[in-house]
Amino acid sequence: MFAPFGEIGTATVVVDPQRGRSRGFGFVEMEDQGQARAAIAGLHGKELSGRALTVNEAKPQNNGGGHGDRRGPRGGGYERGNRGSERGSSGGFRPRT
């Protein structure tokens, strides 16, 4: 889905380790910030498997434990529907720097 917008560094779907199923969100790293913005604009709200996508820039997660964002400075991704936000996840993606 992101390839038409530019070069992808990495793409990861987050999986629940106990169930072995997708948690409904993931992260995409894009090589160029302009292409990342184009992907956000082009994919946010689009339908995938009957659900609207939420595509935005990844933000560090404040989980109260002081660990911050473990994905490092290049974390990013997409979030299907609003399932991730119900659990407090930020989803989103960030261009590679």
C-alpha cells in the first residue's frame, strides 16, 4: 500500500505474542519525508478489509514507565481503524532521517 508513494525502509505488523495474530496496527519507515507525508495524505481514511485506515506520524508512547518509545528515532507505521487508539497506542509512521 505504501510503495506507490515512495521507497520503504521497513514495514512491520505488530503481532500479539500470545495469540499469534495481528494487533491491528504496524509501523512503516519511508526513506523520504515528502513521500511519507504523501503516503499519510493518500492513505489516511482509505479502506482495507472493510475498515478505514488511520495513517499518521508515529509519536513516542508515554506509558508511565519512563521507557518512552522503544522503536528509536525511525519508528513509524499505520494503524487499522481505531483499535490501537483504544489501547492507548499512537500508531503512525515517521520518515527515516
